[in-house]
Amino acid sequence: MSGDGGDLGSVDHQRCGRSENPSHGARSWNVRVSADDRGIDFSFHRHAANKPRPFSIGVPEAVTMTNHQPSDASARQLEDWRAALLLSVGLLGMLSAAASSAQAGGLYIQEFANPSMGTANAGAQAWANGAGTAWSNPAGMARLERSEISVGVGVARSKLQFDADADTPTGGNDGGDAGSTAPLGQINGVYKFNDRWSAGISVGGITGAAIDYRGGWAGRYQAEDVSLTVIGVNPSLAFKVTDWLSIGGGPVFSYGTLDYELAAPPPAGTGQVDIEDADDTDITGRVGALFSLGEQTRLGVVYQSETKLNMEGNTTVNPVDLDFNASLKLIFPQYVQVGGYHQIDDRWALLASARWEDWSSFDEIPVSTERGDAAIPRNWNDTYGVNLGVHFRATDELLLQAGFAYDTSPVSDGNRTADMPVDRQIRVAAGLQYSLSERATVGGSLVYADLGDADIDADTVRGSYDNNQAIFAAVNFAWKF
């Protein structure tokens, strides 16, 4: 992508804690922005005594300066340039924040603390064996015989350890363990009106990120601390069209929050950029169909539309103490999932899923400030995934589960950044479900995720993650009415 943006306006130096010297005339900064496949170029033009003096700063891959000031520029003029640089880094911070949105639990969270977690979500679109189908495939609610409610809670622990190459351009430590511990949870309810109509609701996390690198690490100019949470509420209806076909769907109300922090690159020194309390909401749609291909076999299809969150919040840039409102657009793309369930006999069942996610729509990250708009390319690709699972009925009360999942990487090594260490993902899962009575069921699941090496080959940092993994553990309870 290439293009020129508009004038972002003027930066008032009084906001930076400085007063003007009358002998130098009135001063202000005019900021223009252009974007290409390497990032955004901010051009700052300082006007003093009707003599514009431009500076050009390219981010994020490199920071370069073309200084047309006289060689005897004063220390005050250098401070002015540093203020303008930090403003550009503030915009970079907003752009980079979106990248981390997809990382911590995978591109989309697959661990919902429901029974399908025990098979790495394999066949969840077709199993339709409880209230969890309100999210997995709303059409599956028509298959349930009774109204039901289910609750799942759990915990996710991620490990993220960077290993910088010997020739990485920026020195520093390895960032320590940038992973975190975060909760999992989902509530599902299904109400049966009659044999044909059912209503349901699902509440839980859609995606999230929690990355915290140690200060002074080699990739500090791309990210230091990221926290993002997106929660969805999905009311839905299901209708049994025939004995072999059910359909269902409903709106998804999403709410997201974002906080982000990174260091300012040289020559600005030890500057810091913080984005706080950015949030937004969106309404999208989710529909599904369930096909019964005999008494032992089912096929489910689910479509989720694209979610756009225009996260708006307060941005501060220190040590110059700039403070301004900004927004960035996070895109969680549309996807299609297909799942199958086949019961071999009274004890064994096989489950499988395949999916496509439209991550090529994440080709750039739009950013808006009080002074104008810009965008930075990301160059992501669509992803594809497969899940395989098995059920074993050990006793009439006890069901054992196991599963495997694989997802392709959405980004190449050359386009991957330290604020978004996303790579191919492999999951291995195990779980069990135990019937306490005809109405009550309890269960538990454990998932290990290998999140890949996430090699990075950028102008500012080079290396890979020798420890990039996560463990998810959850318990669930269901009650039939």
C-alpha cells in the first residue's frame, strides 16, 4: 500500500511544558503522514518566522531523520524535534497495539471451558449434546430434549520467552517470561419451547491478550505491555426444519477493552507511550445449520461475521507529557467452521472439524487522532485449521475425551513483529464428563498448546521464541430442567 495522508494539524508546545521565545517568533508543528509497505512516515514541519523546517521520521521498521536545520541549531530546537518524534511514536503505539489482540489465546480463543474443550474443539459444531451448543452451533439447540444451563470456569497460563539473534540491531535483555495467567469462562443456557423451537444465550470471552515484557528488552520499541479483552453475548434461536435439518443463529454483542505500553525509539531517549482505557462495542451475526445423516452421524456448519472494534482511548507520551485522544480499528475476521460427529458403537465416537478464518482482511490497521487519519500495513494471510477427536464411553456415567488441533500461521517471518508473536499452533487435549444423575453433569478439560517459534526478521529486532506455549485447564457443570 502507498499513499499520502492529510495534514494532522499542529502540536501546541505549551502542552509539552515549554514557553515560546518571542525572539524566535511563533512556533507550531504541521504533521503530514504517508504509508507504504514498511510502515508510516510522519513529516513534521516546524514554522518559525515563516521559515518551515521539515523533519522526516519513518516507523516502525526504522527511525530515520532528515534534518534541514542549520548546523548551529539550539538545544531548544532539538527538544522541539524530540517532542515531535515522541508524538509519532505515540501513533505507532496505537498501531502496534492491534497486533497483539490475536495472540495470547490464539487467533481466536478455542478454549471456552465447555465440554468440547476436551477434544480440542473437534466436532463441536456437530456434537450438540448440551447447552454449550448455544455457542458451538446454535442450530444444535433444536436437538436437545430438555432445557439446560451450563457453567464453565478455568485458567490459562502462557509462557513467552524471546531469544534474540546475535546480530539483532537493538541490544537488551530477552524480556523474561512475557506470558501471563488469565481466567477462562463461559455461561450457556437453552430453553425448549417445544420440539421445533428453542432459544439460547451464550456469554464468554471471544479473544484476549496479556503480554508483559521485562523493561529494557531487545524488542522494547515494538511492545512492552499489552492487555486486551473481548467479551461476547450471543442470544439465539433454533428451529427444527425437518427430522434431518435444523437451523439457528442470532446477534453477537461484543465489548472490547485495550491497554498498551511501549518504549520510544532513539534518539528520543527513554520516552514512554501509554494507551489507556481504550474500548468499543460492535454487533455482528452468527448462524449455523445441523444435518442428521442417520442415527449415528451428524454434520454441522457455522458462520461468524466480521467484528470491528474502533477502540478509542487516551494516549500519553512522556517525558514531554503529550496527551491526546486516539482510536484504532481492530478487525476480528469472518470465519466458517465445519464439524462432524460419528458414533461407531455404544462406546466409541469420532469427531472432526475444519475451519477457514479470513485474516487477510487484517491487511492494515487504521488509526485516527484529533489531527487526522493514517494506516499501517500488516500483510496477514488467511488461516486454516483441522481438529480431530475421540470419545470413549468407559461406563454409563463416564465419558473420556481426547483431541488434537492444528492451525496455520497468519504471517511470514518478514512481517511478524514482537508485539504479535503469532505462528502455527498445535493443540493436544484431554477431558472427561461424568453424569451425577439424569439432570446433572460435571467435567474437566486440559489443553496444551504449542504456539510455534514465531521467528522475527525485522529491521529493529531479530530472533525467535524458544518458549512459546500455553496450558489451559477448566471445569464445567451442567443442569437439565
